[in-house]
Amino acid sequence: MSDLFLLLLIIVLLLCLVVTVGSLLLYAGVLSDIVIKTGPPPIRNVTIAYKFKEGPYKDCGAAYTESCSIGPKLNAIGVFYDDPKQRPPEKCRYVVGSILCEGEEKPDEDLQKLYEKFGFKVFSMPDVSHAVTTSFPCTTPLSHVLGPYRVYPRIASYIEERKLCAFPTIEIYSSDVINYMVPLSRQTDFFVPEMKEEVRTDVKEEDSDDDRGTDITGADSHSDVSSVSGGVPWDSRETSLAVSTAASMASSLPLRDVLDASEDLKYRDHSDRGSNDSVGSGSSFEELDMDQEELGEGEERVKKEYGEEEDTPEGEGGAREGAELAAEKKERLGEGEE
């Protein structure tokens, strides 16, 4: 009898435990309806105190705890820049902090100095008109764990189906709700200075890697068509990176090579001009020679007709006739020259 009673007691306790856990999950929002939409974001033109981190997103809890301990009445915020599926988790970059003010308000100077004392930096985010948004109830600490698992797959599907260019992902924690937003414009304005510097470094490294296998014309030495791969994992527009890659390749040419190329161009220009001049001068000399030859032939014909075949007459009559013949020869000679 006692064994049966003990077994029933264990079953009842297990049932109570299951009901308790189920109720906690339901209260935490495990079955909450996730509605993804495009519209005005939940925050506009906010100033935050933040810390820039690099590593797995699951390790961001300590930074949240530190930020909330400094300003417990402020809403917490997190900005996640990388997709863990495209970048190793240990290299994912994110920002965690608190919202100091929003809109036209100015942050409390004493509170700002307190955050800066603990190593936080201040950054202002832009005001955007449209973003992909949704929300998740924040009722228990378990909501912070359930939220990403419920929300992020839906957001990714929504963006992919509509072919939107949306990044980065931003989480805003208030007392009763977690708001998620992914901006559709001015995305890079949400990059803190540390993130912008890392992006520039990544692009320079990729450009240098491309330069090793690329000739001066921009074509790959191992392929007929040059290809450009996107260096930023969230950017699906390859043209902007192609333009920046081409510009960086042009700017990476040493000044000596540029000067040599210009001198070579000048030398070719002068040589072309010289060849053209020589050809022109040669043709003019040939024409002059032809004219002289024609003149010589005309003189020979006149001499043969009047000079070599006729004898000069003697006496005064012969002299007159000789003068007339000489004048006639000159006229014929002039006609031959013309």
C-alpha cells in the first residue's frame, strides 16, 4: 500500500512540474503570435551609451547586466551586425548598452559621465521612416532566451521572400516588451565607429587579396571574365563593392608606375608625330624630284627638236635666223617648264 501511494505521489509531482513549466513557457511567450511588418520603427533618433563586443551572441548577457546595473531605469538596446550563418560566431560583432535619450531630448550629463566612467561610449543613431519590425513579450528572464528563437527565423524569411536590403538587427528592451527592428535605409549610419573601422579593414584586406590575382586591367589572370565577390555579408548589391574595388585598385598603383605610363604615352605620341612628319617630308621630296625630272625631260625634248638636229646659219642672215631660233627655243622651253 505504501509503495502504491509513493508511486502516485511521484506521478502527481511530475504532473505539477510539467504544468508549471508549461505555464511558465506560455507566460514567457512561447506561443505568442509573431507578426512581422514593415512600418515606422519603435525608436527614432536615439542616443545610446554602448560597448562594442566581438564574439558569440550568446555571451552578450554579461554586457546587458553591466549596462542595466548602471542605469536600471533606462531601456536596454543591442545592435547585432553579423549573421552567424555567414561569419564565425567568435568573430560576430555587436553593441550592447542603454538608451540615454530619444528625439529632441538631451542625455543626462551626470548619467552620461557615469557610463563613460565604466568604459561606455556615446553614439547617436539616425531617424529612419521604415524598418522591418516585430515585438515579443518580455515577462520573465526566459523571454530573453525565447525571443531570438521565435523572432529571428521569421524576420529572415520575411526579408528573403520580399528581397529586402535590411540590416543590422536591433533589439530594444523595455519593462514589458522586446521590440525588434531591422532598418531599410541609412543602415551604415547605425554602425558605431569601431564597426566602421573594422569594415574598412575587411574591405582593404579583400581588395589586397584581389590585387594579387588581378592584372592592371581589372581582369583575373586565371579567368576570361573578372568576378567580384561581396565582402560585406549583409550587402546583396555587388555593384557598389565592384566600384569600390576598382577604385581601390586604381589608387593602389604606385606613383612611379603612373608616371612611367604617362611618359610612355608621351613618347608614343612624339614617335607617331615624327613618323608622320617623316612620311610627309619624304612624299614632298618625291614630288619635287618628279617635277625636276619632268622639267629635265622637257628641256631634252626641246634640245632634240631645235638644238641638236639644226645647224646654226652663217652670216648676218644666219645670225638673225639664229636669234629667232633662240627666241623660239626659249618660248618652247618655258612651255615645257610649265
